[in-house]
Amino acid sequence: MAGSIKILPHYTYEDYKNWKGQWELIHGIPFAMSREPNHQKIASSIIAEFGFALKNTEFVVYIPLDYKVDEETVLQPDMLVVKGDIEKSYLDFAPELIVEVLSTATSLKDKHSKYSIYESQLIKYYVIVCPDTNDIEVYEMKGEAYELKQKGKAFTYQFSFSETCIAEIDFNEIWK
């Protein structure tokens, strides 16, 4: 025998929806979710900032929920901004913005695998927050690729969701 072949299990949304706990499914491969207290604190602050900025608009801020990209990919971003209401028990269309707060367990996946998926779905904004370094990266879709618009520890950024909806977010507030 020339060598052994490893066969990885391959799962779909039908399998995923029966699992206990918090999971993500990327191209049929399951990943357990881990959310640490500092991660939750920062995510809550970001949600509050966007929630306040988007109050009384047609855009809605959601905390982690299933974003079903396809039958083999279901993600749970830390925060999403969606135009209008979600009719199903999961999101099945591209949101306007996604925020991921990095942790030791998710950093590589968030910065590479999920970045590529979000980019392929043409999600207008992708924000990556790193609690270890207090860095924030704001990416905006330009054509069919993300462009890094701003990176730093504390800055204010204007997210243009529509001609009439611009959310100004002071990222300095999330570290307080």
C-alpha cells in the first residue's frame, strides 16, 4: 500500500441544525465556537455602538445567528447589520456588514477562511477586531474584492449603508 488516505467527515446544514452547542460549518467541516469573557465584552460594546447609530433606520443589528451561505457553510459572525427583517430562522442572504472579534481559537479562521467567504458573498463591510492588540481593521468591498480602508486602535469611521443612512462609529468606545 503506497500510503494511507485520510477521509474527513463532510456535513451539511441538515446535520448542523441537530448539533448541540455553538458550531460553524465551513465547506462541510465543523468548527466548535469559543467565546471568552473579554471577547463577549468587546462584542457587546460594538453591538451597542452600531445599535445606537442605526436606531430608527431600515438597518437592523443582529447578534450571532446562523448565516447560511450554502448547504455546506453556516457561519455565526459576532455581529451583523442587515437591511430589513429576517423571515427565516437563519439569514440566507448577504448582510451589509459583519464584525468578527478575534480569539486565540478563531483568529486564523476569521482572518482567512471567513474573510474569503465574506468577500465572495460581496458583503459591503467586514470589520475585524483584535482584543489582544486593540486593533481594528475595516474592509470595504470595492468591485469584487475587499480593500483595507482603515486600521488602528481608536478611530472614528463612517459606514455608508445607503444614501440616507450613514453610521458614524467611534471605535475608541469599544475599549472602555
